Amino acid sequence: MNAKRPVLIAALLGLTLVLATQFPQVLATDLSPQALPSTAQAPQAEAPWAEVRFRTDDGMLAYTSLGQGPVLVVVPGGPGGSGHSLRQAFRPLAQHHTVVILDNIGRGRSSRLSEPERYTLARDVQDLERLRLHLGLKTMALYGHSYGGLVAQAYAVQHPQALDHLILGNTLHGARSWQEQINFFNDWLRRQDPERWQTLMELREQGKLSGSPEAQELFGEAIKPLYWANRASPPLKSAPSANPNDQLNLQVYLAMLGPDPEWRVGGTLRDVELLPRLKAVAAPTLLLTGRFDPVAPPSVMNEMQRALNPALLSQAQVFEHSAHRPFTEEPQAWLQTVSQFLER
């Protein structure tokens, strides 16, 4: 063996160590995209929502949850709607909170009642309290969307010490404001879609009220665009659920609004008026609506804010490019507003 070879090898090793300390280390992530395997660029799968059901006196109560941190409970709209359609919009909040979306009894994955007259706002409030106790929470943040805002208001009045934050999103305050919404829709339909309006009047002459399947189909198609600020080109909503239980439960809807729900407020909501009771709310409160929301317009939001205790220093915001769903039409602005409020 050549005696000079060990000296040469040692010199080469020393040079390698010197070079390694003088030049930055090249990692796999520094390589050009072409050099990376295709799987390295695949988007990470979204975490699944946990689906839970627990037993109550009214049957199995269902909810979904995602995330970690302080609990934010969300109550969907309707009445009769499930929380499935809210999952994608509320997912970003799960970065810093445990988001819990409730399916009240009669909706979504929860049990149905055999006596429809038992679908009441007061019974829905019981569901919320049962959920809080089930989760073992002393306090929680609560977000009520649309009809869910009525549940949230009633809960906040009845259990003021159980909430640390209250968010009332695109909601009403009782039968009076709900009737004003009905009148607005009907006036718009009569003026802007007289052909469809005439068909509805003919159905009424035949004794078919607005809760009938024929009238519901006509109303639904006519009114659907009004829920968006850009009626001509509304944004895409979340993909519908494959589970038929996640569709609007018309039995709940008619039980709470009556057999003629697009004409007059009846059913178990007919005497509900929460505005005089809102001074009992003790939690910091955020009120939200869209500039073009025909369901819960800014004027109704302002009524609710004036009814709250001034000492709460409540916040209110109108999203200028939204109608009834600012979390879909202005998701970044909505997320920032809600996140900052929950950090208070």
C-alpha cells in the first residue's frame, strides 16, 4: 500500500469538513419542484369532524366538534336545519377553538319527536344546556346563526352566567321581526316575479297554504337568490350532505312557524318576543349582519343592540358585501371579526 495514501485521505476528509461549514446545507425542501416527488406537493387532508351523540330525555342529541382550545358552540338556522352546511365555513375557527356545532332535537343526526307541538324555542334552549353539562363546561362561547340566534338569545337570557361570549349572526328577535321579513319577501315577489306570485295566489284559492309542498317549491326557487348580495352570481355553497337527515326538517319548520309559514308567523314561535328580555344578557356580545340581508337587515340588528345593557359595550358590524351568509361571501373579514371578538 502506498504510504502517502492515508495522508491523502485524511486531507480530503479535512477539506470536506471545512467545505461543510462554509456552505449552507441543502435540504430536500430547497430543491426545485421538478426534483421533488409528486406526493410532496399533495395538499394535506383536512381533519375530520368528530360526530357524537348522547342520550337526553328527548332522545339522542347530536353534535360535531373540531379543534382544540376554548369551546365555541354554534346553533344553526331553520328552524329545522342541521349544522352540516356550517362545517366548512366554521372550520378556520377550529385553529384556536374547539368548534361544536349542535343539531337540536328533530334536526340533523339527532332524534325526532313524536309530538310536533313539542318543537319549541324553550325546548331548543334545553338542548343547549344539556350540551353544556355534557361537555362539562362552566362557561362557553355561543354563536347563533339565523334562527339559531333566537335560541342563543333565549339561552343567554335564561343562563346569563353560562356564557363568556355571545355572537348573534344574521338573526331576528322574535315573531314581529320574523313577520316583517315575510312581508318583505312577499312584497318583493309580487313586484319582481308577478308570474310566480300569480301561481301562488291560485294555490291559495285552492286551499293550499304556503306550507304545502307546491308552495314551498315555488317560494324556495323564487327567494333563494335573495340570500346573497350578488344575486346574479352567488358563491358556491358547501357540498350537500349525502345523509338525508341533514336536509331541512319540514315538520320542525311547520311546527314552529305554522301551516302558512311564508304568509304569517304561527306555530310555537307566534308569541316569541325576545327584545324586551335582552337586558338580562351578561356576556360580551357581538352582533353581525350583511348590508343586503333581507332576513335580518341592519335595522333589526340595531334594535337588538339598543335593547342590550349598555354596560356590555356590545359590538356590531355590517358586512358591506354580504347578505345572509357573510361567512361565505366575506370569509376573511368574517373570520377576523369573530376571532378578534373571541380573544377579548
